Amino acid sequence: MTKVNKTKGVQAVDRALAILETLAREGSPMMLSAISAELRLNISTVHRLLNALAAHGLVEQEPYQGRYRLGIRAFEIGNRALYSLDIRAIARPALHQLVDDFNETANLAILDKYEVVYIDQVESSNIIKMLARPGTRAPAYCTGAGKVLLAYLSEKQLNIFLNEVPLYPYTATTIIDPVHLREELQQIRRQGFALDHGEREEGVRCVAAPVFNHENRVIAAVSVAGPANRMPPDMMAGKLATAVVQVALQIGRHLGYQHR
């Protein structure tokens, strides 16, 4: 291939991708003239590229009005890309940032039935620190990460949980009343983060926030845990909660979540 032809080929790819991005951003079918105007390309060029994209199922044309929209193939490719993402690899830099900022242990956790499972952790450099090795399980109702994950269950799922899971009092602050727990979970949804004041282990405090995916569904939680003497309540509900929420949103954006 000559250098000129190669340059034209790259230009065609760039323009085709610009068309796909324009259709995705618009969110509704567009006329050929509108796409041409948006990209400042002549209609014949856009029409040729649309035909090429349509041949691969990346674009579809409405049969009557003639407008163009993203094709099924584009959604298939996008979904495969999203599901191939490793949330641990995506979250790890953000967890490191939390540890750098607060020097307390940061965790990534998921919900498995009635338990929270820690799937990654970045440790604090402090001698006294909180550890929950990857694979560690804990009751969901008395941990920060677990309460966040429970808070975003459907009403039906939450009712099943409250009916089937005994609420054992691990400490004096463990919530063991189902009505109180439900109220706590509602508060977590309203404020966007959970606080754990020694509900699983005395003297241990935690702040956690939800991680949303591209379907606006909570799939994990980020948490920061440390000893009570280093995590006063005002700091937990203030700058630490703000930081944890922002990190969780950052991870979510990498997973395709669009925060509104």
C-alpha cells in the first residue's frame, strides 16, 4: 500500500469512528444531512461511510424515514468490551490513591448471597491496620461495604434477606433489628455512602460507597477501614466519605457508568 493510500485509509477509519460516536452521543436516529452537518463532511462522503458501516451491522437505516442509528453489532461489541473489563485492575489505582491520601486500608468488595466478599485490598503502611485478605467473607449487614451493597438491592431481594438472615450481635453497635436495618439502608441510599462504627469488630470503623456499572447497577463497593482512634466520626462523614464516593464514581465511569 502506498503512503497516500494508507493515509486515506486512516482518514476513512477516523471518519467512520466519528460517525459512530456522533450516533451514540445523539442517542436517537439522525438524518444523513444532520450527521453531515455535525461532522462538517460532505454528504456523499458520509453516505459512503454509512453504507460501509451498515454492511457490517454497525449502523442501521430506518426503512421509512431513512434516519440512521447504531446497529446491533455496535452494541454487541460494546457489551463484550465492558464485560471483558477486570474491575480489580480498574479499581486498584483508585484504591492506591485512597491509601496515599488517608493511609488507611482500602478495599474492593462484592456481594455473594448474604455475605460480603473482599476481592482486592491495598494496605495501609501503619503498623496497626485493618486487613481483609482477598477472598475473606463477612456478614453483609454489619460491615460498611456490605451495607452499601444491601442498600441497593431490590425491595424483593431485601425482603428475602431480612427474612432469611439472622442478625447476630457481634458488638454493642451491631444493628440487629430488621426495621432499624431497613431504615439504615434507606439512609445509605439517600446519602450515597455507608458508615460502620464498630458493628462487626469493636474499635474498627469504615466508610464505603457503591460502584455502579454501565447498566447503572451496583456491582461492588469501595471501602476504607481503620482503627477508631484514627477515624473520628466527623472525618468519616466528611472528607473521607467524600473521597470514597468520588473514587467509587471514578471506578464506575471506567465501567461505563454515566453519573447524572
